[in-house]
Amino acid sequence: MDFDLFVIGGGSAGVRCARIAAGHGARVGIAEERFWGGTCVNIGCVPKKLLVQAGEYGAWADDAAGFGWSIRKGPHDWNKLIAAKDREITRLEGIYRKLLNGAGATVFDARAVFVDAHTLDVGGKRVTAERIVIATGGHPVRPNIPGAELGIISDDAFYLKAMPKTVAIVGSGYIAVEFAGIFQALGAQVHLVYRQPLPLRGFDQDLREGLAEALGHQGVSLHPGCHPAKVEAHDKKRILTFGEGQSLQVDLVFFATGRRASTANLGLESAGVTVNRTGAVIVDSHLRTAQPHIYAMGDVTDRVNLTPVATAEGHALADTLFGKNPRGISLANVPSAVFSTPPISTVGLSEDQAAELGPVDVYVTRFTPMRHTLSGRQRRTLIKLVVDQATQKVVGAHMLGEDAPEIIQGVAIAVVMGATKADFDRTIGIHPTAAEEFVTLRTRTRVAGVAKAAE
Ligand SMILES: Cc1cc2nc3c(=O)[nH]c(=O)nc-3n(C[C@H](O)[C@H](O)[C@H](O)COP(=O)(O)OP(=O)(O)OC[C@H]3O[C@@H](n4cnc5c(N)ncnc54)[C@H](O)[C@@H]3O)c2cc1C
């Protein structure tokens, strides 16, 4: 065999797995067909957050007046921002490639597809490997409606030639609400068109309601309960029709309507690897596919589609196979963030999820953060704890408000450790912060869920 391990895909999962395995002394090959670092570095987390940060400066310039500053806000230069973002992404992509070379992996800038269960075609070259990892990630999908090709997907949003003046974003998942915040903050009029009554299906109800309110305060026009029907071109404009014949004329239609695992034309059938009905590779708890020497990880398995999960899986598998340290990772209590304006962050169960399991004590507080008592900006912070009544363990911690992701990362350690409400209560706060509310929530807001009948 040419390699002990061959990794298909140089994204978060693949690069980490290849680098660590090579560091353990394995003969490793890795193929990437498009860009090293994958989605996160090139068209995901990193450039997205840079755009969010770009938007924040505009709001701060407005807010400063309340603190005595007279800052005259000039126009925003989209092309300058995109050029700066591109320079940073190019730098990061170079680092990823360097890390792989430094670890001793053999790097292929090519597409890899299965020929059989141990053989790959890598850019026209046959290579064989003892073990193979599928880490090909996912891609955005447009809805199946007439004119869908006239709209963009998130991949395109990072390379727009100009900032649109009006945008209709279709969808209400995290990518949709993040880009609604970005475009609105950079000066566009944004419409968010979605089927659900509230954005962010699957998140805690209080966060969803709080976010809808915050989007409204930011100036985003919300169109809940609307099903997009078609898109038409009218000169350079786009007309999005939805609901009962309602339509919007905008410069840009942006479909943030979901993602699919990238498994098409990979030759999985020739390798005996099975996929589910959406095309995601089916794996067991050890990341093994239907072929025990072929593994899959990250977004291509469509479980918890986040970069830190992908990298943790890649690292754990490399340690298990080549580092004499067999281990897995837990997908329970994975903290996550939505970089909306303001952001959301969450760890553990939502109130509804927890209430399904038994009675929970719910603590919620909403307040105007100190900064906005002077800035005058209409912005509220929401902090919430969900506590299992029987054990008093904090099973969910949620926040909508500035710095939420930075704060919840720390709170997540306590939740993963199984901290109780009493542990939170005996922790002294840091004053004056928003985060101190997590340790000063004394009055229960409500009880949710019902006791399960004794079996
Ligand atoms: C707009 C957006 C924002 C996001 N924001 C966040 C965030 O804030 N936080 C967060 O944690 N996650 C975020 N994510 C999700 C995150 O990007 C993914 O979870 C992560 O990139 C998954 O890593 P991966 O290695 O599984 O796949 P990917 O990063 O997608 O990497 C897969 C790689 O495989 C390559 N490839 C595919 N097929 C082949 C083949 N046959 N041969 C060779 N190469 C191939 C692809 O070109 C790609 O580079 C975001 C995603 C998007 C789209």
C-alpha cells in the first residue's frame, strides 16, 4: 500500500486528521480539490466573522454619540473590505498547507474518488491506502423553485463585486440570520423571508423570540410564514415571489436554504460505503462507515456541523489509529454560536428539549446592557438557565447579547462538568458585566415539563 492513511478533503476535519496522523509517524496522503482549510477558512466561519466585525464598526460609530463623541460616519467601501478579507484568507490557506507539509503528509491538489475499497483515483493517479478518511464536507443547496439560479448561495456572498442596496434572504437558519445582520449593518435594506413563525428553528424559544425582536430593531424586515415560489429577473433587479402572491423587488436574492453532504460522484458504491437518504455518510460511534477501514467525519456525516466538532473528530481518530491513544469525542453539550447582530450562544438543552425529559426550573432575565443605556440603541440582552429539577444540574445555558459566544464558551465548561445551579450561585460575579447575570439568577421564572410517571 502507498499510504497508511489517505484523507479525502482538506477542510477542518481532514487537515487535522492528516496532520496529527503524520505527526504520529503514519505515512499520510491528503487530497484537496479546491482550497486548503475548506469551508470554514475560505467561505464559512472565518470570512463570515470578519464581515460581522465590519458591520459592528458602523454601529459603534453611531453609538459613540451617546458617549460624547462626534464621529462622522463616511461611506463603507465593500471592495476594500473584501480585498482585506481575501488577503487574510490567502494567508490562512497557506498556513494550512504549511502545517501539512511540516508534519510530513503528502499533499495532493486534486480531487480524489474511490476506485475500490483501498484504491483512489487522485487527479488521474492511482494511490492505495490501508485506511481512508472521507472528509469532503458539505455544500449549500438552492430550493427547487423556478428561477432559483438567479439567486446566490453563501459561497457567492463572500465574493460579491458590490454591496447590494436591497437583499432578500430566503431561510432562517444561522447562516440566513448572520447575513441579514451583515448586509443590514453595512447599509443594505434586508428582507428575511422564511417559512417558520420565528427564525432559528431548533434553538430555544426565548432566543428565537429575542432574535426576531433584535432583527426588527436593527431594521431587517421580517417575512415569517412565507414560502418562496419563484425568482424572476427584471433588468438587473430580481423579483422574489412568495406566500400568497406577495413579491419583493431587490438587487440580490440570497438562498440560505440548507446544506447537503458532498458525496456525489465520489465512487462510494465502488468502495461499499453507504449513505443516508440525504446523501450523508453513515458512521458508527467510532466514525467507521459500512467498510470498517474507511472512516468519515465532519459535515459529510451531517450530525453536528461545526468546525470544532470536525477538528476534534479528526484529532481523536488520528490519536486512536496511530497515537496509541484510543478515544472518541462526545457530541453532548457542544456549545455553539450564531453571529447574528447581536450574537446568540448556547450550550446544552433548550427549555423544550429539557422539559421533554422531566420537570425543569427555568431562569430568564432580559435587560438593557450598560453600553446602550447611554448609546440609546434599542438592544436587549437575554440570559437563561435551564435546570433539571431532580438533580439541580444546569442542563442548558443560553444568551442573546453582545459577547455571548465569548461568555458561553466559559459557561460551557461548567455545563460539561455537570455543574449545579448551586455551583453557579456560589460563584462570585464579575462586576459590572452582563456575564455576571449567569451567577446572580436568584428568582425562578417558571417551571416547565412534567414529572414522568414512574415506570
Ligand atoms: C457560511 C458558513 C458559516 C459558518 N460558520 C461557522 C461558525 O461560525 N462556526 C462553526 O463552528 N462552523 C461554521 N460553519 C460550518 C463549518 O464551516 C463546517 O462545519 C466545517 O467547515 C466542516 O469541516 P469539514 O472538514 O467537515 O468540511 P469542509 O470544511 O467543507 O471541507 C471539506 C473539503 O473537502 C474538499 N473536497 C470535497 N470533495 C473532495 C474530493 N472528492 N477530493 C478532494 N477534496 C474534496 C472540499 O473542497 C473542502 O475543502 C459555517 C459554514 C458556512 C457555510
